[in-house]
Amino acid sequence: MGDVKNLSRGDSVKKLKELAEDIGVCMFCTNTEHTPFQTRPMTTQQVDEEGTIWFFSSSESEKNFEIKKDERVQLIFSKVSNSHYLSVSGIANISRDNKKIDELWNKLAEAWFKGGKTDPDLTVISVKPEEAYYWDTKNGKVISLIKIAVSAVSGKQMGGGVEGQLKL
């Protein structure tokens, strides 16, 4: 069992940014008040200084239509190879903020938006976190694997993880 370490203010944004940008791709869930809710993989473009998470999206996507009906979303980040996990609940906003599009534009986006930065279907989605929870390792992947191996051989439980709420 791991330790609980809740984080607030600057530490929580730093941890959110660290995990979301390291993991990169999340499962972006909409229509969260109804089951089954809609889920699809989305690439994180940026986590800004306030903890807002940014994505590119097509104006014609089902996700954009769902956000227009209900702005509450859930983001689930998972990187099993490093034991990094993050769950974020927040409020999504869709815009055509040209300044933000310029700031975030990259080669991968060109594969999705053939018209480039001026593609009429290109939008940015910002997700302002309301609640977030993380699971991580205390000592990094290698030490955690050693602790797991020692625990398996010795039969003694060895805590190698840390988890907590991110108060944003």
C-alpha cells in the first residue's frame, strides 16, 4: 500500500503538468452523467501555468457536439510502464483562439488538419480541472520494480507508491 500525499496550489499544478505531459495521451470522456459515457484517446498539447489542459479537436467531432450539451468531462491518463496515473474531472470549453492555435501548432496536428492553422474545422479544447487524483511511484520505476521483487521473495509488503488529491 502506498503513502497518501495530497498536494495544493503550485505543487498540485506542477504534479498535474508533470504527469499529463509525460503520459501524453488520455482517455477523454464526455457525456459523463449518463452511461455509457463516450470515451476516446486524445493527445495533450499543453498543460499551462494554471493547470488548464489543452487539446486540438475537429469542430465536426462527436466530442465537440457532446461538450456543447454538457461541458463536464473526465480525463484518464495512464502510463503503466512508469506506474504513472492521473484522473481529472473538469469543465471543457471549445474555441477558435488563433493565438492559442499558433502557440500549440505542431507537425502531428498537420496530419489531422490538412488546412493547417486556418483549417475551418480546427478548434482547441481547454479543460479547467475541478478535481484531480494521482497515483505515482515514490522512487522511480527501477527502485519500485526492485521493491516488488524483494516483496515477492520475502513475503513482506513494501510500499513503493504515493497517491493523493490535487487541489487546484
